[in-house]
Amino acid sequence: MLIRVGSRASRLALTQAELATAKLRAPGIELALVPITTAGDRDRTKPFGEIGARGVFVKELEVALLDHRIDVAVHSAKDMTSSDREGLSVGAYLARDDPRDALCGVEAIGPGMRIGTASVRRKAQLLALEPSLSIEPLRGNIDTRLRKRGERGLDAVVLAACGLDRLGLAREIGHRFDPEEMPSDRGCSNTST
């Protein structure tokens, strides 16, 4: 039996899809990863709200499921929308990994620093910790954001610790924010639909 597993094509998404497919491995089951490019992957310049009204990182995966081009999809929980699409449901969650946000580039926040993030939540929390920060919009996958930190002369970027851990990039982390200091909206869990 062949099970086609859809996933975004980023390195982190494929790594997470591999973690999920490991749970499906059994005698007689063949698994095929099917990378799918989403609207959020194609347009890395506009804010998320300008790209589309529904799940800019999941819509194409949902369509592929409904069109029977894939059998299951693996998403990061943070990319999921608040309502299920008709005909689809969340079937499983992987165990949650480190839910903390990570500061990459420095070991502590200081007055006047320039920090990159695309997250409205992170921006508000960072400014609550240090109002003099300059928060700059920064989109792209983990590798792109880490590279842009240097290219744009940012002091730091804030990323999900679990994603850095899963990609073997924990050495990039200067500080893992305590949940009391910067509550996270999710942990690094994956969902399968």
C-alpha cells in the first residue's frame, strides 16, 4: 500500500514530515513524500495578510488532499487555520518539542537593538521587554532568516527553538526565552490531515 504524504517543500517542513512518516512505517506500507509549494512560499515579500485570506502555508496542501493527489498532509501546527476545511480534519499530532522562542545572534536583548521577525505576537512581546527595540519585518525559511540577519546588519532574529533544534541549528541560539518572559503561541508539533 502506497501512502502519499504531502508537505511544504522547505527543509524544516520536510524534516518534520519525515518525523511524522516514521510513525506510519509498517510492513507492507510504502511512503512517498510529495513536496508542495504554497502561496506563502512563493511570495516572500508581502505580509501574510496580503497574500491570502486562508492559511497561506496550508491551502495548496488542503486542495491536494481534496483532489486525491496526496493521502495525508503534514503541517506545522502554527500554520494551521482556526477552522477545519469541509471534508478534512486533523488526524494526529506529534509530541510537542521545545515551545520556546529563540534569540539568534546575541545572548540578550539590549536597548536600541534591531531584531527581525515576521510575527506580530513576537513584535509585541519584544517591545514589551524593551520598548527601544527596532523590530524589522523578516520573512523566509530558517536558513534565509539566519542569512538575512547578517546581510541586513540585524543584531538578532527570533525563531522557534524547536525548528532550530530539528534542523541541527541549536548552535545559532544565543538565548531561549522563558515562557514567563515571552509566551509562545505554539510548540513545535505537527499535524496530519
